[in-house]
Amino acid sequence: MNSSVIIFPGSNCDRDMDVALKKFGFKNQMIWHNDSELPKSDLVVLPGGFSYGDYLRCGSMASKSKIIDSVIKFAKSGGLLLGICNGFQILTETKLLPGALLRNKYSKFICKNVFVKINNSENKYFKNLKKNVLELHIAHNEGNFFCSNDQMREIEDNNQIAINYCDQKGQVEDNFNPNGAIKNIAGIFNKQKNILGMMPHPERMIDNYLSGEDGSFFFQNLINNLK
Amino acid sequence: MKISAIITLKKDVLDPQGKAVHQALNGIGFDSVKSIRQGKYFEIEIDEKDKKIAEQKAEEMCKKLLANLVIEDYKIIEK
């Protein structure tokens, strides 16, 4: 399976993602934002970080970079496109995903482990995953998912909510919402479920000795689903 | 020609920055401040002679990049 990770100026989770993808069997290539062609890929990842220093709005400048046209073309033809953290922000700025990510409700940069519940398993990302609740890491200042009422109706009608913040047992409640996101949303899909944007970082949870293993389950399952 | 654009968060969008600034102003004695909403201001120098065309272009800039219409509104101001 071939994957591509796009590097923007200011990306800082690109190499972690590279390590994670290779660990679970992807043949990964790093692609510079100023290239115009994507190599043949089964998965394209927009990594976390602070592309273009978060200037203007998080992800806004990256959403206009040269490689993005090919990324959009790839996604529109059904290719799997995963955006983590800043990658999620870029996906909303390109309008490949609905909504926007606002500043965290309590004006703090949040860096901690959270639990997320998988809301929709009928897709390449979560199908056959053994666990329903994952412990992953978040690190963001703008992760407060927001959208208009009309957009929310569409998101719910099409079952586009991917994961919600929850407790260890999978209870989705206000208490477990770290950033004020509507309905505890931590990640969403496009209608076709080939594009996934999420704030938590699975690539930071691939080593039991250092952090945790729930990211390992995610990547292992993803490559199995692609085979 | 110079044109300006003001970008503000939509009315129902949470503005924690504005809230923090509001509290700080209250803290240094500006008790009568009731609320603050923070926005962005752009001065655009554009090589156009026709004011209408310049304004149209500024509007396009707002729609395509300067503002995110999911959460923000824009206003074009002539100089």
C-alpha cells in the first residue's frame, strides 16, 4: 500500500506520521507542498502542525498551496484522504469537509490524552476495528468544531460524525468535551466517507512503552482494510 | 487605489479572544465596557483605476481567502 504525507512549511507531525505509516506496512513518500503532482497513492495524509504559522486562519494558506489541487482531485475520485489536527483544519478550509475549527472555548492550548468513541464504522478507517473507544492524544489551540445548523443537519443526515470525545467507557457527555466542539465532535467524514478529518493524533499512540497502542490498532486496521 | 476590508466573526460564533480582551479591559478600570468582538482589518493596495472593479476584486478576495464564510462576515470599505 502506498501513502503520501504532504509537508507544508510549519508542519511538525509529518515525520511522526511517516514513522507510523511505515511501521504498519505502508510504503510512504513525503511530498512537498510546492509540488503539483501526487504520486500514485492509496492514502494521502495532511499532517498536524502549524502550516504557514497559522497565519490568517489555521489551515487557510495551506488550503491554497500548489499541491492541493491534486489532493482535491485525488479525494474527489474516491481516494482516502486523512487530515490530522492542522490537516483537519486544512480540510475544512478547502471545503472538502463542512464546518470550521474555532479557538478552544476556554482559550487554552490543550495538550493531553483523550478518549474518543467511534460513531460510524461503515468506512475504510474504522471497519473491523476491535475497539469502540480509543485513547488518543490531542494538542491544539483551535479544535472547537463549529458549523451552521443547516450543515449540522446534513452532517447528521449523512452519518458524517466519525468520532466524539467521551470518557473511558464511551459516554459522550459535556464533561468530556475538551474544547467546546459542537456535539463533542472530534472528527468528521465527507458524505462518501473517504475523507476523514480529526483533531486527535493516532500517530502519537503507536508505541506502548512511550505512549499507548490505540493508534497502532487504528493504522493496522486501516492497512488491513485497504488490502 | 486603496481599499479596506473588515472581517468579523458571525454573531453566533464564540469569540474567546474578544472575551479575554473584554475581561482585561474591565480589569484595568474600563468598567463600562459591555462586550468586545475581535476581528481583522486589511488594507489592500490594488492597481486598478475603476473603483467598482477594485471593490469587486476585494469582495472576491474576501470570499476566496480573507474570510471563512462559515464563521466570518466581511465588509469592504472605500478609503
